[in-house]
Amino acid sequence: MTAWLATNLIALALLPPLSLVILLVAGLIVHRRRPRLAMSLILLSTTALYALSTPWVGGLLQKSLEISTPIIPSQLQAAEAIVVLGGGRRHDAAEYGSDTLNGLSLERLRYAAFLHRGSHLPILVTGGKPGGGTLSEGRIMQHILQNEYATSPQWVEDAALTTWDNARLSARLLRSAGVRRIVLVTHAWHLRRAVPLFEAQGLNVIPAGIQFSSTRLDSILDILPTPAGLRDSTFALHEWLGILWYNLRAKF
């Protein structure tokens, strides 16, 4: 078992929905011997599942991670390069006949292309092959930029398996080119974890987030459980878990 796989299995067990399923199963197992404990576990798991599945709670959790506001190309005059982080792939996508980017990566890449068109800054794409597959995230992003956006990245980093790897390996390429100030493109909820990792490599970072969250209660639908609400909550909790892990690793 690889370290990447082990880390992700542990994360799955600590995050919803699997963590809530574990609580529920534990309650069912002990319900004969410890009925009050069982009821508490069952109530906790179902209440947490409901709350975390609402778009409002998902928005609150993601908003807690945001460290910047939206930017436009005219604000990037002091920057020297755009760095876009891979967010995942689809393995062996039937419609393309090969690996391709998932929705998260495509959203980031599109925004990087938008900033590039307005600023003419060179682009670095970064992402390896976590979980296996044929093509790395970095190479797929390179192909999409060339074939669909009529531009080419200046640098392609294709070995990173984690955000820490993204920062460490990208910084090597950038330092060799004399680049010190970058625009970091990723989702707004990912920047709190990603920015310090790049700064620790000696880079000055301008955060360029996408998909900023809303915490407004616009309708009754915002407090009803939805698959999208649970997804947003899980993304946010995954980030807080990752931040805790990196802090512990730095300390010990």
C-alpha cells in the first residue's frame, strides 16, 4: 500500500459520509448493551448528516477557509507567473479514450487561461498521477491549454501527488527561471492550505481563488439536505483536516 493511498483511506474514515456511517454502525452494534450510548451515536450521526448536507452549512464551512477576494488580470502587474494546481483526473474516460481532467481541475485551468489572456503572464501547471493512471494532471492540463485555449504553459510539473508536492516541485522550476512572485490559481477553499506551502518555498504569492462561497439564506432550499451541500461540506472538512495534518507534520 502506497503512502498516498494510506493517507487517503485514513482521510475517508475521518470525513463524511464514511465517518458518519461508522458512528451509525457503532450505535447499532452497542444498542443492546449500551442503549443510551447507542441512541447518542445514532442521533449524532443523523443530525450531522442532515446539517452537513445543507448548502448553507456547506457554504459556512467553505467561507471559513477563504483568505482572499476575487481578482482580475489588471491586479497582476507585479506578478511574474501563474501557477495552476491540478484538482484531480478521471481515469480512462470513455468519451476521450484516455485520462482527462475532472471538473475541479477544468475550473482552475479555465480561470488560469482567463488571467493569462489579460496579463500575458507565463503559466506553470502542476499535478502528477495520484492513484495511478496513464497521463499526469500536469500533462493533461498542458494538452488542454494547447488544443482548446491556443496557448502553452511555460513549465509542466508532472510528479506531484499532494499540495505539498505541488509547492515543493513547482518552486524548483520557478527558482531556476528566476521567478519569485506568483499568482496561485485554485479553489478559494483550497488557498488557506496551499498559500503557506508555496510561501514556505520562498515564493511571494498572490492568491487567485475561484468559486467563492455564499453564506446567505436565500430560500428554504438552503437548509434542506442536498448532495451538493454534502460535497461542499466534505471539501471544507478535508481542507481543515489537511491543514491540521501539515501543522502537526511541521511541528514533529
